[in-house]
Amino acid sequence: MTKSKFKSGFVAIVGRPNVGKSTLMNQVIGQKIAIMSDKPQTTRNKIHGVYTTNEMQIVFLDTPGIHKRQSKLGDFMNTTALNTLGEVEAVLFLVDAAEGLGGGDRFIIEKLKDLSTPVILVLNKIDRVEPEALLPLIEEYSKLHDFAEIVPISAMLGNNVNTLLEQLGKYLPEGPQYYPEDQITDHPEQFVCAELIREKILHMTREEVPHSIAVTIEDMRVQDNGVVYVGAVIFVERDSQKGIIIGKQGAMLKEVGKRARMDIERLLGSKIFLELWVKVKKDWRNQERILKDLGFHKDA
């Protein structure tokens, strides 16, 4: 294909929390850039993932799950997700086929009705659904919106993901290659490292902790011995949460560091020395100044 025929564009992935948006992003890109957890509201910022072939380049925006707000952070997450829809060539509306049509899906569909952008319905987790149950589910969703395409997939297993990418290619205009072919995200390495640390905490802590944490990278540099030093601060809202994350004799924090270090070394392709601190910022999710300091603002 000649250079003039190269296609490119931006695609938003939207859906209610915990339907597999980050899993799909990572499956397409082939490397972990968006964190995964079974807890809702895992993704807080738009994650830009870049998929490039000889014929096209798709820049994916993995938005926060649209949900009923409970804090100013929740407002930020909803606003981020909805604003993204007006900035793209196509929207992937991801739903959980195993759970079926719910109130959260209906809420998002109402938002999608105002769009002129093509919306592709993606039924995820088909590996957990009997094949004969898919057609009635597709009919149920089709009654609520005129979707440009409907594609059933399993993001976790990779089933039918290539078909989804082929369908997306039909909606991309001719355009430039925005990023080098070997670049998979436009987020700085510090951002991805912080997200990997937060993922480990989400996996290892109880219900009262996950949404009360934020992670920032305070220092990142290559030392004389070639080892990359990474210093990170984990923010929580209460002293009791700090105790949980540190754990008895520091055991929890040590395990978080061990697991995060392995992922960060794979990301950077070099040995790292990871140092973690835990600090309390009371009620940070409802304080606009702190949210901005931590990167949760409209231009993030």
C-alpha cells in the first residue's frame, strides 16, 4: 500500500467499570500499559495506546469507566470519559456479555445517541457465555442503538480481536503516522510505572483501600552502575490505610515492591531499584488542589 493510502485515527474505548477495557487495550498493544484489576474504577486517566501496522495506525484512548459519581474524583473520571467521545474517529462500546444488559449500559447508550461518530458494539467475555445466548443479547442491545458494527470478542484470550481491528480500519481516514512504529503509548514511563505500582496494591488490599490510593513517581534516574532508581510515593486518605499498605513489619509494602519491580523491569528492559514511601493526604479525592497535583485534571 502506498504512503498516501496510509490510514490513521483515534478510537475511544468506553463502557461501564470492569467490562475489560484495559484488558482489551493490553491485548491489542501486546504489552501492559493499562492496569487491570477486578475492582471497578481501576482506570482514572485516559491511557493512550498506539497500534501500528504497515497500513494503519490506531491511537486508542482507554477511558475511565462511566459510573455514578461518589466524589470529585468520580466527577473527573466521568467528564474525562464523556469528553473523549467528541475527539475520535470511532467509539468502541465495550460490554460484559456474561453479565448482560444493565442500567450502566443503558446510561452510556443514552450518551452515545447524541454522537455522529460511528459506535461499534463490542461484546466482551464471550468465553464465559454459551454461544446460543449471544444472538438474543445482540438483539437486545440493537434495539437501543443503531451500532455501526457488532463484534463479539474475548479480550483476555484474544478471540476475534483481529477481526475487531479489521472492522475499525474501515472507519479510519487517510492520514499520517502520528507515532513511530515501535512506540506503544504516549504516556511518559513515570506514569506507567506509577500505574503498575497501583495495580499491585489493588490486587493485594481489601475493599476500603483501593480507591483511596494514588501513586506518584518522585525520582527516576539511571545510577552509575546502570541500575535505574525509581522512588515512588503511595498516597492514602487515612492513617489506618497507611498501616494496611505497609503491613506487619513492612511485609505488605515489601511484596508490593517486589511484584511492581518485576513489571517495571520488563517495561524498561533494565534492572531497577525501587523505593516506596506511604504518605497520608486526608480526603484527597475531594480536594481539587490535591487532585490537580496528582494529575487528575481536565488536561491530563
